[in-house]
Amino acid sequence: MRYHTPASFDDAIAIAAQAEGITRFLAGGTDVLVQLRSDLVTPDDLIDIKQIPGTHDIVQNADGSWTLGIAVSGAEMTEHAGLCAAWPGLVEGMDLIGSTQVQGRATLVGNLCNGSPAADSVPGMMAAGVTVTVMGPNGTREVAVEDIPAGPGRTNLAKGELIAAVNIPARGENGGDAYQRFIPRTEMDIAVVGVGVSLRLDGDIITEARVALGAVAPTALMVPDGAAALIGSTLDDAAKARLAAAASAACNPIDDKRGTIEFRTDVAGVLACRTAQRAYDRAQGKKVAKHV
Amino acid sequence: MSKIHVSTTVNGDPVDFLCDPRETLLDCLRDKLALTGAKEGCGTGDCGACSVEVDGRLVCSCLMLGAEANGKEIATVEGIADGDTLHPLQEKFIDYAALQCGICTPGILVAAKNLLEKNPDPTEEEVRYWLAGNLCRCTGYDKIIKAVMDTAADMREAS
């Protein structure tokens, strides 16, 4: 295994594009090193992209949007008061991953590119409308987070392509987001169902909504019918019933030791309503504790 | 296969070593620097027995390559005591008998010290969540949590 520390994304892409064997990009390493140690994936070229300038930065742009470097850890996000105030749901999804130690290294892009359908940060990013900057031998493009996963352990990135930045929209007025997951424990577990919701209010009425589900299909899913169920409502019981039905209908889960198909499908509906309520409360400026 | 030259700082001392690119920081600490306080429990970042600080950030040294330590400041359990004077956390772990076999203890001491430096007055819930990635299979967690809470109280009083 060759270990590379390129000083620019262009150099990283050049190394990856010329590599003949297995290539992995290394940021936090919390998945890559586990795969390396268990002999699941032994890269011929391991490209550490953390030394590229800007990869550790959390920047709020003039228009209120955010640009996160690909090596920003979960702990750095949780400690950033401005980001937590703007996008608490996105941050709480990331914060639920692993232990304090894992938070010290784990990154949004790593969680996304590892390709787990149960990745906790992904539904929150999708609900928030996050895009990533994809760079490769053929240039640079901006891709919605929901278009990156291709299936368990797989992404739509081509050979030599990498993600160079995370772009989070401006939160704007009267918005709120939330992420919740179901796990059998209270901490340190893999989601059985995860739900991300972001919405915007005009008075008490929901005017914009995005709903995303994790761990109930081969990739995390956008649920446009769930968003449609919310828009125009005050999150009354009828809207919640429509949201729950839409979330359950979107599920295409597997049976495994963490949950059956029937259980996941039912929980998706219940959790979508709870998560929407948290996002709604936040949009109204109410304080909503994390880890509930 | 060529080795990588790593220049780093461990517990305040400048250190150089050569490592294979596949070797973890934990491998390097234990096998090259003879710092065997950090343990390999799981090797997959689940148990926290290999906890160290890198530039003040708590991490699992099994989830980081030795090569990544270049230019960083590493702090291990060996640096917690001041010569023969134990750190207050170490004293309290003895007072509370907050260990049995001791495999998890170095990682828990490093993690708890890192918590108290960030938050000198944590709630019990905060301590429990902070240490959720440090598994102990014999003591049970109550004595550990009590020892950390009591240390925090003493350190607040002393400061």
C-alpha cells in the first residue's frame, strides 16, 4: 500500500486517475481503517486528503450558505455554535455517529461515501438540500447528496473522482430541521430507521418541506410525497397521518437482526411524524433538546 | 516496501520513527515507542481502550495510521501523571476501585481527562455519553462514573 499526502485536489485526482489497483481516499478513516484492518479492503493507493488547504474549514459565505471542508470532523461541527444554530438537525445526525473518539475523526463525506444505507448524517443532509462539489479528471460538478449513493457500499462517483467540499444552503428565516433515528440502545448503534426533515413556515403554515429516510432501502431516500403531505398544513393530525403513510409507503427495507421489514416500515411512519414535529418546533423558534 | 519517516511529539517529547503505511498509530505507540498504555481491544474503534489525544482531540489510535501522526501532538496515558505524582483522576480511580482487570482503564483515563479539560462541571449524563465509547467488561460503569464526577468536583474546588 502506498500512502499519499497530496497538497491539492488536482494532485489527489491525478494520483487516483493513474492508479491501477484499489484506491481509497482517507479523511477521518473511521471506516477505511476498519476495512483495512479486517482485510476487507486493502488499497494499493491510499490518498490522505487532509493536508489539502481548506479541508478543515467551516465557512459561512456572504449569502448565509455554508462551505464545509471534507476533513471537518463531527466534533468540530458540534462545537460550531453558528452551524448548530442554523442547521441543528444536520449536526445532530452527524453527532449520533459512534463515540466521542469516532466524532474526533469522522466526517460527513466519509459517512456519505462509505455508502451505508443507514448512514446517520445522510438523511439530514438530504433534507437540508446539501450538495457536494465533485472533482475529477473531467472537471468539477455540483451534485445533490441524494445522487451520490448507488447502493450499499457503492457511490455514483467515477474513477478518479472525489468530493472536494460540502455545500449547505443558507438556512433563511422561519426554517427548522431535525434528524431522529430508531436504535434499540441509547447510543453507539446503527440506525434501524433514520428520518431527516427540514421545513419552512409562514406563520403556522408549512410552505417548504423536505423529508428523507435512511436504513429502509438500499440507499437513503427522498420522500417527496411526505413533503407534499406537510406543505400547506400546520402539522395537524391529518397532515401527520398523510406523512406517516407516505413515509411507510416509500420503504423498501430488508429483514435483519436489527429489525424486520414490517417493523421498519411502521417505525418509519411514526418517526417521520416525531421528526417533523421537532423541525416544526425549531422553525417556530422553540428550543428542542438533542438526543431525545 | 519502503517505510515512512514520521516526526511527531508524544507527551511533549519530540519523537521520530519509521513505519509501514498500514501500521496504525496504536501499533507505532506500542511496538516502536514502547508506550503500551494504550491497548488494542477491538481494533475497530468500538471499545476505546486505545484512546489517545491528537492535537487535543480524543481519538482511537487504532483508527489512525502512524503516518498520519506526522507533525501532530500526541498525548497518551503515560503522560497523565507528573513524574511520581498521579493525576487526580488516577487517584480517584484507586479510591473508588474503578477498575478490575485494567485493560480499559488507560483509555478511560485519557477520555475522562479530555472531557474535564473541555467541561470542568459535567453532569452525570454528560459523563456517561462522553465515555459511551469506552467499554468496560468487569467493573461496571458506576464506580468509573462516580470517580470522574468526584474528580471533577475536587478539581473545581482546587482551581
